[in-house]
Amino acid sequence: MTAYSATVTVRLKEGVLDPEAETTERALERLGFELESLSSADQFDIELDAADEETAHERVREMTERLLANPTLHDYEVSVEQR
């Protein structure tokens, strides 16, 4: 088994309301920052052992689809690298 580090970034899909980002964007604009847009995202850092990078990626994708992201509401990105 080989050790891998994975990062999963979960964002709301286009068109889904993002009240956290809207509130933050308004606050930044009140502080004088000009923004075109702002969106929020959650990031999960996962350490795991797997036989190879493909297996690690598949396991993290499964974790993401089963718990970390709701495919109806979220898009996500998975990156995996060997430690």
C-alpha cells in the first residue's frame, strides 16, 4: 500500500443560492473592495493508503459522492498525490 494525500473541493452548482458568499461579498464591498463575483467552497484534505493512484482517486470520489457532496446541489474536484 502507498500513502496518498487527496484534496476535495466542493462548490455549489451554478444557479444554487449561496447566502454565505452573498453576505461576504456585501461585506467586502462595504470595506471598499470591488468584486465581480464571489462564491464559497468547502475543502476537505484526506490522507489514505491505496494500492495505486487510480484506486485512491476512486475511493475519494466515492467518499465525496456518498457524504461530502450532494450531486444535486454541488460540483466537486478531486486531486490525489502520492505522499
